[in-house]
Amino acid sequence: MGSAALALAGAIALPATAQAANVLTNPGFESGTLSPWSCTGNLGSVVSSPVHGGSKSLAGAVSSSDNARCSQTVSVQPNTAYTLSGWVRGSYVYLGVDGGASTWTSSTSAYSPLSVSFTTGASQTSATIYVHGWYAQGTYYADDISLDGPGGGGGGSDTQAPSAPSGLTSTGKTSSSVSLSWNASTDNVGVTAYDIYRGSTQVLSVAGTSATVSGLSPSTGYTFSVKARDAAGNVSASSNPVSVTTNAGSGGTTFKQAAPYLYEGWGDPPNVSTVMSSTGVKWFTMAFMLDGGGCNPMWDSTRPLTGGVDQTVINQVRSAGGDIVPSFGGWQGSKLGANCSSAGALAGALQKVVDAYSLKAIDMDIENTDEFENEAVQARILTALKTVKAANPGLKTIVTFGTSTTGPTYYGNRLIEQAKSLGADIDVFTIMPFDFGGGSDMYGNTVNATEGLKAKLKSTFGWDDATAYAHIGISGMNGLSDQQENTTPAIWTQIRDWANSHHIARLAYWAVNRDRPCPGGGVVSNCSGISQSTWQFTSITAGFTG
């Protein structure tokens, strides 16, 4: 059926006209952003593989309830023939125009062409082009989409450019990035994108009124400006310029961390020196720093901050050339984020731990209704992290939270949005891709969840793919999860390899205590419930380099 549709579409010729051209903007996604395409459910993202042409393509992470429809509205001329074409890859991928013709392919493991022709109505001046997959059929890819025909012109078409963006200012900077914001432009129809220029070179295109330009050099001056664009391709005059000099470089490397969880209060804690010598792992995420009463940090609410078994283990890790990041919070217990009365009090508690162990990083494991599903507590945690990071130059801040199979949930999205609005400057957003409920494809679901997180980070912060990946962590669960999902050593190796190839920041799992075999043993604290070799997941994790 798909082949027949292709043959029929191919037989319909575009009317000969010297004006014929591709009237779509960003047709091959080479800008590195979706704009001006818009995708349902936040399920579209720009990827670097697989591509048909150039270096970028569109990935639509369909779910069981959303077909990841991505669309773009353009100006057209009335009563005029157009041909829509593109290259797609995946199961049941559709290409069409709203209210008009469409075509599809049933399944393809390589890029295949789709094409369909249509004629606009007698008074039609705009058309919405779309591509989408089909429910629960897996991620689809699309590239080099073209709408061939004359652009909108005459007969009531949109020729008015938006007003120039105003109030361009820098809202933050690092040694390699500058964050910008500006006031929205106005337009007689509607602004669809803002193009950011570094000097005379366009470097980014976003839908909102803020962006972060990455990949810059330390201690270097740059001048930025912004122009607005509408669906007809009309471009505004330039905003005011703003000049920014990036911070001096630290001389260090990009933050990367392979740090499986280790818990001294549960699950027959292993000898950490044995684990390190057997696997090569250097970092551990130490669980859990909780409230011992009065906003006072203690291990598990019961063990002393210093001088106990946890400090002994930390000393052993450091004497073997490694280090730890404490994890504050978790699923249960008396948590500092929920119990400290203010962001200032919480920052004080975090600072006690930073001082006690001269920490290089801290992790806030934000879960359950008391922290994750409480927006005021989310804001308290993020504000405290911002405070502590400002007081401790070089300290890396990590937030860890649950996810759906397609990316952050409502509260995960809210956490990311609050991090942006508060200027928290979080280094790593780590998702826990397990306990999905029926998540049998643990590799596919982990990748899709991470891609969903990447898309949210890009749309919220204005980052490109590489910058978004560099702010992402994955924290899995070895063997059987609480919901009987099974992450085998082979699957964890796949996830590790994917994490390396996409250069994410952090890889962890729950937990080293469980990194021992017990096939048929179920979900228990001191083994994985599956067949494996001792410390196998830790060895795999140690191979994460980012």
C-alpha cells in the first residue's frame, strides 16, 4: 500500500514555475534545533544519527498515547500546486498536510522517500505540514523534508516582518557559555522563532525568549544579537547588541562521573577496597544523607556525619585513589529538603557535609510526595544548591529524580523549569529509568527516557544537543527492579555504551550492595535476583568515560 501511494504521488508533477523552491524553514534540522517545527508531547528532538543528509535529523519518540506529531506552518499561494516530500525511517511514518493529502510507509530500517502532492484552496494562504509515527511503534526519524512550490506572496499573504527583539541582556556566563534573554517581538500573524547571532554568524534558533550559547572559549569577548522570524520567513531588524567576556577556564576537564550507589545501612555492605581493586571503579554515590533532627545532617538519620562507619569507608575509597558523592534524600526517611524550614537552613545543612568531607560534588535524590511532588520543596532544594554552589567554587551539583519511558513527568518537567527560573546552575540532571511499570525493554526505554530529558533541557535552556547531553545522568537498577523489570549485564553494557557515545555526564546504578548473583532470589537487598558474576555491574559501570 505504501509503495502504491509512492508511485501514484511520484506521477503527479509539480507545475513548471521559476518560483518553485522549498518553502519550509529548517527542512533538514541542520540548525540543531526544532524551531520552527513544533512537536506534540515534547517528543521531538534533533539527533545526529541516523541522518539522511547533512549532520542532523528529526527523531520522534512516539509513546502509547502520542504519535509524536511534528508540524510547521508556512505561507502559501492560493489555488497553487505543491509537492511535499521527505525521507523517513521507522514503523508507520506519515507525511502530510493538515486537511489535505498524506502518505505513509509501513516499516523501513533505512531511510525511504515519501512524497505527496496537493493544490491549495482558492483563498488559502497558509498550510501546516506534518510528519508523525504511530502509537507504540518505536521512535521514527525524518530528514530533508521539502515543500516545493512558490512561497507566499500577493493576494493577502504575510509580508510584514516582526518587530525587533528588545532588551537583550546576558543572564549568566561560564568559561564556555553565555546565557541570554530578551523581550518578545510582536507580529501581525505570530513569531515562530528567534535567531541568535554571534557577530554576523547565526549560531542558534529557539522558540522562546532565552537561550544559552555554548562551545565558547574562555576569557574571550563575544557580541550577540537576536532577530525574530515568522512563519512566512519574514525576519525582523536586529536587537540591541550585547557584549560578554566569558569566564577564565579552570584548566580542568569536563565533569564525568561513574559512581554506583553504596549504602552502609542496608544490604550486607561489601568491602569497598575489594570492590575497587576488582572492578577499577573510582567513585561511589554514598546513600543516604538524611535529617537527624533539627535540620542536622546524619547518615540515614542515625549514623554520625563523621567518625562512624561511613567516614571509615570514605577514607578507604580516598586512600585507594577514589572519591564519593553523598546522596541526600531518596524514597523514604526524614529528608533534609522536606524538613529544613527554609532554603537558607537547607543550604547550611548541605554546607556542613561539604565542609566535613571537602566534597567535589553533591547529589540531591528528589523523590516521593514530600520532595519531588511538592513544588515549594523543589524550589527550596534548588535555591539551597544554588547557594552552596556559589559558596564553594568548583563544586558540582546533581539532582536525581524518576522518569517515564518517554522522559520527565509533570514534576520532572517542573523541576527543570524551576532550575531555569531560579538560576540554580545545576550541573547534572540524573534520571532513574526503572520502576516504569511494565517497562520490559529496559535498553529502549532508558534511551527514550534520556532522549526525552535531552529534549526538555534543550527547550528549557536553549542548549544544543551536545550541551544537553553533557548535563544528563542515568541511574539504573541492576538485575530485578522493584517492579520485576530485568536489566541484565548485557543490557547495562548497552546502556553504558550508549551513554559513552552520547557523552553524558554521569552513570550510576542502585546498588553495589546488590551486585552479586542470586538467580531466582527475587528483589532483595544483597543480590540482583539474576545470574551474573560478582561485581559485574560495577565493572561495566567503571567503563563509563563519557
